[in-house]
Amino acid sequence: MIAEEQQDRAALYVLGRLDAEAIAAFERALEKDPHLRELVHEFREAAATLALAAPQTEPPATLKARLLHEIAGRAPESLQKGQPFAVSRWLPWAIAAALLIFCSLLLEDRQHLRRQLAEARNVDPLMRTKFVELNPANGAPANVRAMVAWEPDKQIGFIRIVGLPAAGSGKDYQLWAVDAEHKDPVSAGIVHVDQNGVAQMRFKPEVATRRVKAFALTLEREGGVPKAEGPILLLGNT
Amino acid sequence: MEETAQQAEDRQCIARIARGDAEAFGTLYDRLSRPLYSMAFKMLGDATEAEDVLQEVFLQIWRRAAKYDPAQSSVFSWAVLLTRSKLIDRLRARQRRLRLVAGSTEDEHIAAPSREASNVEDAADIINKNDEAARVRSVLGSLPAEQRQALEMAFFSDLTHHEIAEKLAQPLGTIKARIRRGLLRLRDGLGYRV
């Protein structure tokens, strides 16, 4: 018989809700108790079925083909270890050796810092996010505050504006990404302001914008326009 | 727990994937992509982000198939919990981002575009008793409402059990007990007991 308190912990463990210290203690108990291991196994299976409680939706049809294309060029990790003479195995070492010979200590230190940054970016998506403040221009109220959070890798962003007056009849605010690879700004969608003058939305530019230099908000015809025509009211450089 | 035919098939698929078999990868994708994507979409509320997560998960399955341990869980559970972990990371990053943006616009009244766990679909949605998803919903539907709510919040959101207790204005011990009892009933209802 497993005590209720321990069953509570087993449930939270499976749901990933224990802190590091509690996990360590629980895993020590797991090692010693086969009944507890059984319960965790059962809880894991039961919890996973909750995925089926979400309304079932098909993923985009193109994803499978993209994944198959992507894996075509790479072997699973288990096979990479089993191919000692594969080019993919010795080439990085050769490069690393060359770097060791030619790099000064200063450069090595710099690379270390870069590596740490790259690792941090992998761990925390926030590190990959750019924050851009948009400032009022062309007669926009001076108290308008706007901030964009932009993830270039994912091509998604979030904008929040405070203090923006309603767009007016027959007009809409439209957000644009000014990108070095596109002649014209790329539309990132219509921005709707609520009665308190607050607008917030997630956005994705209509086409990929890999080198965004700025974000801008313009006042356009209702429903938006394919190419910016109206005055720029907010602007911020990345 | 006795392995079902489907679980055995999934396990064989994973073993083949670990040997670099792309066809097995395609088979496993066909089997798992729908529930994993559905869960991702429910938790994130954004089709593009859900697709990104699904892609990350399947690439990880391809790379790390050899790490799968059948003693720990079925392939389905392994994949679901792997996906959920990535989803929670995303939700937390989104919250941090939102806090920063909210802070910068000096508005205290910001509300996160929450995708907090909603109630499971109505009984009317349970049409086909042979369908696995319908069976899960049926068992969930039979749980006392407060257990179902606590369990769904713990599974589909990034809230800790402390935050769930606060949100539902219940003592922490009550929330823990509801989650435990909910899981036990789900386990018994689905026949996962050893």
C-alpha cells in the first residue's frame, strides 16, 4: 500500500510539477520501491491519454513530407556513434584541431562566450527574442507606448500598444515589417484597438522576413492594404 | 501492465527508427501526429506554433529513438510527455515575454492571451465508443467536475499546483488530492492498472 502523500507526489512527478529537490527525493524512493514504480508507470500512461481529450485536429498536410525530407540527410544519434569512419564524424574533429592550432587564447575565450550564448538561446526561447520599442511619429499622440517582441527564427511576433486612439471610420491601423530583403514593407496584419486604447496581438508577416530592420504602424484604409499608403504613426528600429 | 498490440507495434516502430528506418518514422508519424498536434493546438492556441512544436518533437524522436525505454512508458506516453514538456517551455517563454512587453508599456491591467485548460468536450461529443479519444473523454466525463478541472489544468496549462490552488481558491492539499484521485480514476477507467 502506497501512502496517499506518496501517491500525490507520484502524480505531480508524472505531471512534471515537482521541484528539483523533490524530484531527487522521489527518485530515490522510486529506486527502492517496485510498487511505486508501477504506480508511476500507470499514472504516466493515464496522464498521456489526456492528449486525446483535446479536440482532435489534423496537422498541416505538408509537415510529414518536410520531416521526411529533413531526416533524409541525417542518421539517428545511435547510428552516428556506430560509424567511426564516417566523414561526418571525423570532419568536426579535424576542424576543431585546426582551430586549436591557429586560434589564440583570446579567440578561444571569445568562442567560449559565444558557445555559452548559443546554448542559452537553445535553452531559453526568450534569448532569441528581439524587443523593439516603437516611437510616435507624424502627429501620433506623444503618450502612445508600443513594444514589439520578435522571434526571427520563428517568424512570429507580439505587439502591445497603449494609448492609441480609435482608427476612425473607414480606417484601420496596419503593422509592417521593414525588411532588408524586400523592396516594400511586408504587412504583418491589422491592429485593432479596444475602447481603452490598448491593442495587443500576435503576428506573423505575410512573407518570410529574415532581416527585419524596423517595425512600423500606419493608418490605412479599412481592411488594410497590400502596400503601405498611409502615414507612419509608430516606428521602431530593431 | 500487459502490452497491447498497438503498443507492441509502436515499440517495434521505434526500434526500426533507431536503425534509421524512415518508413517506420512515417508510420509512427501517421499514428501520433494527430493527437500530438491536437494537444499542442489546445495548449498554445496557435496553429503555426503547434506545427513548430510537432516538428521539433518528431525530429527529436528521429534523433533519439534509441533512448526510448519501454520499461518507463509506452511510445505513445513517451511522445505525449515529450511534447507536453516542450509546450510548457513555450507557454512559460510566452508569459515571460508578455510580462516584459507589458512592463514596457506600463499597463498593469494586461491579460495574458490565456489558453488555460478548458473543460473537456461535452458528452454529446462522445459518439463512437470504439474510438480511443471518445473513450478517454467518456472516462474523463465520469470524473467529478472538480477532479477533472484540476487534472486538466495540471496537464494542459503551465500552472504549478500552487498556482492552480490559488486560482481555484482551494487549499494546496485539496488540489493535490484532486489531481491524484483524478489520475487514479482515469487509470482504473482506462484499464491501466497492473
